[in-house]
Amino acid sequence: MVISDLFVQQDTILKKAIEIIDSQGLGICLLVEDNHKFLRTITDGDIRRLLMRGHKLEENLSALEPSSSIWSPQDTPPAILLDLLRKNDIQQIPLLNKKGVPVDIILRKHLEDPVLLSYPHLGTFETQYVQQAFETNWVAPLGPNVEAFEEEIAAYVGSQAALAVSSGTAAIHLALEVLDIAAGDIVFCSDLTFVASVNPILYQGAIPVLIDSEPGTWNMSPAALQKAFEKYHSQNKLPKAVIVVSLYGQSADLSPIKEICDFYQVPIIEDAAESLGASYHGQKSGVIGLLGIYSFNGNKIITTSGGGMLVSNNKELIKKAQYLSTQAKDPADYYLHTRKGYNYRMSNVLAGVGRGQLKVLDERVQSRRKIFQTYQEKLHNIDCLQWMPEPKGYYSTRWLSCCVIDPQKTSLPLEVIYRQITQKGIEVRRIWKPMHAQPLFADIDYFPHSNAESVSDYLFENGLCLPSSSNMTEKQQNRVIEIISTILG
Ligand SMILES: *Cc1c(COP(=O)(O)O)cnc(C)c1O
């Protein structure tokens, strides 16, 4: 629909106004001046009342009594629009530009029934495991579900040992702790990520150095990593670890990254919070470095409502992490402590949820991949859309369907595209704002992919994540596709 299809003027006859109201199916038309400035909304009820008072179908709209209608400026955020719709008990609201001309119309039904980015999606076994925990009174932290969940995750990803903890962030923090990373140490970390990858470096008083992405995977650029190593090696300040993030369900290019890290003998911590279930040349995401972490936060591909896992083939490191995660209690009949510890363990109840979720992980991956494929197929004619690549040898979970809107091929700024989609009740997210551009990391050293190109900045400035829930219905996805086609087509 083009908004101007709804326009009528004072000299439009009632018959024509009814036709317009009926043909657009919104129950309204918009009365505008010659220069298209908005005057009021006209409903089918308004016309009916005129006819009942004896006005004829051939008469024009000047018979309408003046009335002021609700409207909102074009850049109104969706939450405020919904508030206006509800307070005034109306079903739609026109948006006006600075000149007072209607540019869009927002439907209440869209905002009241939004399509969200990523919903939790429960299977059938979660309640069974949780029930067991209640029946056996294992409601305390730890217990049989925790141990079983650790074993099941370790078996699934192909790792020797696993430790279930209260969050993915806690798992990263423990990884730094077991590697004895302390104040003043340097840690390299992916630049394009969620802040949770980097915050634990700050917890230790250590110094992050940020490494850009590369265009092929959107993950850590081996070229930028090489440059960072050369500089810090020459200053005799090698990092104590490299945190490599695998974003949006896709592994980083770990072979060359590992080669560089091995050369300098620096361990890798894989932040696979977003990529459980993905693989890289046959190996599961998260098990290629010395330590790996997963997150079971509410919006991740599987969830325990909140939780994380630390994995490693080095059982000693996991044992040490376990000790630190339970307040670092030393063996004794009483409470004996020689080192600083944390309370980071996962509860037995939540581990029950995790065990049920793990059973359906592969199904969830397939659903998300199918959602991605549907977007790709149905939006293939939108020239400015480019999808997150999946290079040969990679298997992405497509946790989120991510795309870039090529600024060379559309005149619409990303803020406008984002706003127009969200105003229709579609939850999209911008790509992570790079860490080097965060006020928190203003003074931190950053290595772009090349002197000419900062890939993370480009992805942030032009990228979007589309709704990708494994339980999204076909109808919901079609709604997203239609709106994107209208805005970008
Ligand atoms: C979600 C996430 C984390 C943190 O996981 P929590 O369980 O929320 O603490 C870490 N890194 C990345 C990249 C994430 O997306």
C-alpha cells in the first residue's frame, strides 16, 4: 500500500471516500489539503453518520464537521505509538513528516502482536528433569542434573571436560582465572561482540586489545591478529590469552588464528556463547581453543533461563575452575581458603532445563537454518540486501539471520530502515556496536582488518539481525518479509 492511496480532499465525494476506505481494508481514509497536509482521519463510521443525517453519496466531504485526529511524528518510537493507540482507543495512527504530510500508518494490531527477535523455545523433556530435581529434593545448587548436563554437553561438542556455571560471562571469567590472568596482563579479544566477552578482562584488571573482524566470517581477522601480535611481541608484551568470539551462530576462521597463537604460544579462549551447535571443518564450535564457553541465556539457541558452560580437553583446568567457582574451598574439616573464589555454579533445577533443551538443539539449529534460507529465497530480489556469509567447511546455526544493507544500493539510512521496521511491530536488532567504539573502551588499542578497512564499523553501520526464533510461525516470518520488501523494494 502507498500511503497516498488513502488521501481524500474536501471536494472528494462520499461515494469515492467509501471506495477508498473499502479498497485499502483499514476502515479509514485520510483527509488532506491540496499540498497533502494532514487534516483528519475519516472512518467508515464518520461517513455512515453523514449518510444517516440525510447527506447524499454525490455530496463532497465538506459536510464533515471539523475534528482533530490523533497523529504522531514520523520518528516516534514503537512503544510510544502503542501507548497513544491504547490511550485513545484507536486501531491505527498516521505518522506525519515535518511538513505535516502523512508518510505512514501504524496499525495497533501489529504493535500488540509483535514478532520478536529470538524467543525461548521449550521442548518436552525439560519439565521431566526439573520434576526429578523436585522429587529428589535436589533443589540446591549442584546435583545429578548438573553432572549429567556437563557430561552431555561434553559428549555433544566432543570435549574432555565441562563445568556448568551461572552464566556465559562467569565461564569467561573463570577461563581467565584458571589461566592466572591478573592486573596489567594483556588479553586480545574480538572487537565485534557483545560486551560480555570483554568485561571479564576488566574484572581481572587486565588490559583488552581489540581485534577487528574479516568480511568472510564477520569474526576475528587473522590479518589484524597477526599485526597485533607483531606489535606487542616487538614491545615484549605478549598477551596472556586471545578471546576469539564466534558470532551469530558461526565459527571464526580458527585454523589461521590457531596457527598464529601457537606460534607465539598464547592460549585461545573460544567465546562460543552464540555458536553452540555450529561446526568448523568437522569440529564443533567451542572446542578448538584451550578453553571454550557457551551461554544458556534466554535468547540463545538453547536456554536454561540463565547459565553457561566452560569446556576444555584439559581436565586439570576444569578442575581448577570448579574449585574457583565454589568459593575456592580447600580440603579440610572446616572452611579453609587460600585464594579468592566465586559463587558461579549452576543450580540443579536449571541444569534440568538445560538437559531437556540439549535434546532438541539439533532440531533448533535446523529450524533456524530454514528460517535463514526462507529469508534468503523470498528476499533475493532486494538488491541492497547481503547475507552473513557461510564459507565452505563451516556449518552455521544461523542463531540470528543477519544481513547488511549495502549503502551504495539504497538511499535510506539504516536508522530509518530500523525505525520503519520496528514501528510495524517487528523486533530487529542492529549488529553489535564494536567494542573499540564504546565509551567504556575509548582508550583501548584496536587493530582494524586493514589500514583502509574497519570491518566491524562497516557491519555495525549497515547490518541488521532479523527475527529468527525457532518457534516463529510461517505467518510471522511472512509478515517480516513483506515489511522488509515494502521498505527496501
Ligand atoms: C550472550 C553472550 C555472552 C554472555 O553470556 P551470558 O550467559 O549472558 O553471561 C558472552 N559472549 C557473547 C558473544 C554473547 O553473545
